[in-house]
Amino acid sequence: MSKLCFLGAGKMATAIAGGLVRAKLFPASEIEAFDVSPKAAEAFRTATGGCAAQSEDCAGVIARGEAVLLAVKPQMLADALAPLRGKLTEKPVISIVAGVSIARLKELTGSVRIVRVMPNTPALVGCGAAAFAPSPECQAADAVLAERIFSAVGIAIQQPEANLNAVTALSGSGPAYVFEFIKALADGGVAEGLAHDVALKLAIRTVIGSALMAEKSGIPIGVLTDMVTSPGGTTSRALETLAEYKFKAGVWKAVRAAAERSRELGGK
């Protein structure tokens, strides 16, 4: 019997399954997936090191799973679950379907053991940040399973469902903010005479290195900033300019706008 079955075999499902196999949390033989696309199913098999996947017999695939991970697009969820009516009631269901509430997932799946997860795209390179919210009816093992799964491709933090809009705005949408910052940083270097490929490499490595320092050094963020900043120096002048253009306020407003939009979409 497969221990974990994916409904949907797209890029995120493939990244998660591959991470589980590489971390030796599940052997490939205990992971299976269904996707209506034969191409997606084949890509899942190839990229995950042999995890089974197919584009026929959805109900059969899910029946073999002890737990089910929903990884389809929100607009496809109801149709994808239709063949499974009555077949998920005894199973824990983990969902990465954006914007779909635990209450709605209960309605669609018939299960009350729901774990709603907000992952982000850096999971595709094993460096994701996910938050997960178990329903009150979940068993302790259901939350542990979700944490193990998403820790295989990054970090996983348990939160109440009410916080997932904020998580969506911060870490879910956050990679886009970082990519825009990298581009702006590189463009600034180009404007000062650097070749584009050199500027982009320097910008990317600067962001990676700074993030690792923030994560691993244990030094408060403000102190790290001070370590780079000499009074009256180049960094000081740059930070004054960022403040002049309300850099921090812009980021805060971006997070708030994304959270508000997440609430709007979740209310539909």
C-alpha cells in the first residue's frame, strides 16, 4: 500500500515527492501520484526517482494511499475530487491548494482530518518556507506528517488557519518581492558600468549570503545591518536613500496588500 498519494503531479508535487525520497522519509515505492496529464505523470516519475504516477484510475491511486496530498489548481479542485466522493472520509488530507479554506476542503473531500498548507516556490530547489494549519479534528500524527513532508523541502511552521493570509503575503508571495529586489540591485550595478551577467551574479550571491548570515549567525538583523554600515560611508549613504524613497514602508504596504487580496480570494 502506498503511504502517500498526490492528487496532482505538477512541479510543486514533484519537488515535494523528490525531497521526501532524497531525505529518505519515504521510499519511492511508497509514493504515488495521479494527474490527468500523461506528460505530468511521466515527468513526476522521472524527476522523483521512480515514484509511481499515472493519468488513469484516480480512485484506484487514492485508495492505495494512507494519506492524500492535494496539489491541483484551485479552479480544478472540485472536478478533481468528484471521482473520490466518499473515498477520503477516513484519510488525512493535506492540501497545498491556494486559497481554499479548511471548511471548504471538508465539504469537498468528506474528511475532517484536513491540514492546509501554504508552501512557496523555493521548495522547488529544496529551500522552501511553509506554514501548515491542522483542523481541530486532526490526529497529532497528521500534523507531524505534514511537518515532515514540508521540512524535506525547506522549513515548516505550524500556525492557526487565521494566520495563513499573512503567511501567503509574506513567504508565499515573498519570492517575487526578492526577485524584483535582485533585478533592481543588478540593474543598479549595470547603470554604474558593470556587465549585466556580472551584476546579476553579484546581486544573487549577495542576497543568498546575506540571508544565510541572517539565518545562521544568530545575530539580530539590526546588528547585521550595523556591521556593514560605517558612519558617513557608502552603505550609510545608500540606506539614507532607501529611507528617502520609503523602502521599508513600500515593503510593508506590499505585504499588507497581498494579505488583503488573499482574504478577498479566500472569501469567494
